[in-house]
Amino acid sequence: MKDYKKYFIVPADPEEVYVALTNPNTIQLWSGDPAEMSTEPGSEFSLFEGNIVGKNLEFEEGKLLVQQWYFGEQEAKPIVTIKLHPHKHGTSAELRHLNIPDEAYDDIVEGWNDAYFGALIEFYEDEF
């Protein structure tokens, strides 16, 4: 198991970024794929045509989301925490992804950098 932590600067206010990460219609706008998402703790979600699925654990509007991602039958559950902080160029998004299976680590990191936060940053590029 490996962990991944990175900060991304998203050129939009934290409230906008929070909506972009939690509203299924907004997720579809930046990801290009339909999404199933709710801010109800305990609800399940599906992103990127079912390539990312899991359970929503915790939300703090405009500031935080915590999810458990599903990767088969692991003892240590993968936990994703995204904290949003105001930044002079928009939002500093602090990502922590814990308990990534070793064999999936490189693909997961590439996904965060390109498909997930890369697409989100590109979506908001002209904001600030």
C-alpha cells in the first residue's frame, strides 16, 4: 500500500471548486462523463464511467470532502481527503489518497494529475 499527497492550484474560489467536486451536473461539465454524486454521508458515488466508485464519508461545504474508494477486497480501505484552502490564485486543493494498492499507484497518480485535477484546472483556467 502507498499513500499520495499533492497540492493543486485551481483558478476558482473554494466554494466553486467544492461544487465542481460534489454536484453531478458540474462534475459532468469538467469531466465529460455523467456522474453519480451526493453530499449525503454514506451515499455511494460513481465517476468517470464507473472507473471511480466508492462511498462518501464526510463533507464540509466549501472546505472538505472525504471518500472511501473501492478497490476490491483490501483490508485497509483507500481513503481520499480533499481540503480546499483560499489561495491568491483561487483555491489550493490539498489531496491525500491513503492505502493505494501498489500495482495501481502509478495509474492513480496519473489519473489525479491529468484526468481529475488536470481537467478541473483546465475547466476554470480563465477564472482568475
